[in-house]
Amino acid sequence: MMKYLAILAVSMLFLGQPALAAGGGVLVLGGTGQLGSEIVKYLVQASKVVTVLARPTSNRARLEGLDVDYVVGDMLVDADMERVFTSASYDAVVDASSQAFGGDQKFYEQSQVLISKWASASGVDQIILHGAIGAADSGKLIYVEKTHPVQQTAIASKTIAEGTLINSGVPHTIIRHLTLLSMETQESGNARLTTDLTAVGAMTRDGLARLTMECLGNNECLNVIFHAVDDDVELTQRTVANWEAVIKPEYMVDRATLNIVD
């Protein structure tokens, strides 16, 4: 019920926001994944024209029954991305793509080169990039060297990806998060975006999807970097212990304010 109330709230919010130009649509990268599929659901609920980029082998089960179009291609192949961006008109691109833990973590920088290139060439009005706290200037918040080597490579790649997007000139919104909780965990209803780039915390996928909708076509979000946090979401002791090991003490959230459930 909370999720559908949040969708209704987003719909009401859009009444006072600038709309995306007519005749285009939203291209979602990573739309068959866990985060991307949540974003697609919100977009469809808001009556947006949605296209999802998928590989031929992508599992589309999470999007079953939704009114979306698909375009087949590989984000790392220049010719594919040229075709994707020039065969249709998109007002906005939401990049919720991710790389498997065992995959090449330089995916983020490599894919963003092509995303930014063809979004710029085709006149996209906005790219919303989902990134990570730890990238770029937010690296000061954590002990990067204490994270897993795979995460270290991913953070470095996401730093480069952010820079590529910013330097492309395409109007953009970057939404960073620290800990993305399991699919079963729903937001508290108080998930928020903040321009306080020292803020850290946990996020859920439905919360990130709602916040993505709040920034879609919203001039106040253009060329802004946000941190996404849900101050009241349920957390495990293990999550908090991991934070205490990685987040620098001066940026660590007061344990007494956290909603720890076990």
C-alpha cells in the first residue's frame, strides 16, 4: 500500500513541475534489473512512454505485463548505442545499469562514454545517472581502501563516469546511494534526496524509483548531484556494523537514530 501511495504522491507532485517535451519518451538503461524495473513501474504508472534497452539474453520477467517498448543492444557497443539513440527520440535517459560482482567493473566509465556521446548528439534533455556514495568528492566520506577490491574498482569507474557525464554538456542529475537494501525491504515513506554531499545512509529500490520520478523533467534537479537516504528504513545489525567499519567516524550516522530491527 505504501508503494502505491508514494506513486500517487509523485503524480500530484508533477502537477507543479515542468513536463518533458511532447512526442519523446524515456529510455531506461538497466531496466530489466532490480532497480531499473522498479523505475520502469513508476514511469508506466505515470503514463510515460518507456523504452527499455535490453540484451538479447536479458530476462524480462520483472517487466511482464507492463506497457513498455524494447530496443535490443549492448551499452558497450558504439554502433548499438548510435542506433538506439538515432532510431527514436528520447527526452530523458535513466541510467540504472549495473555490473555483476564478477564482471568488469570498468563497465561504468566505458558505457557512460557512449551514453553521453549519443545523448548529446541526439539532443536528450536529461540524463539521470544512479551512482554511488564513494565516487568523486564523496570518496572522503568512506575508507575506500577498506572496501572489497571489486568495490574499489567500481567506485573508481563510477568517478570517471560522473566526470564524463558532467563534461558532456547534457543536462544531468546524479543520484548517489551508499547501501542498497534487499528487494524485500520497502522504503519508510521518508526517503529523500539531499544536496548535502556528506549525508550517508541506506536506500531501497522502490525509494530510489520514487525519487527518480521526482527529478524527471524537474528543472530544479538539472546539473545537480544528490545523495539519497532513507533515515527511517529498517536496518540490520550487520548493515550498521559494515557502515561502522567503512564510513569515517565524522560522517557516521548516530546509531541511536537508526531503525535497527535485529
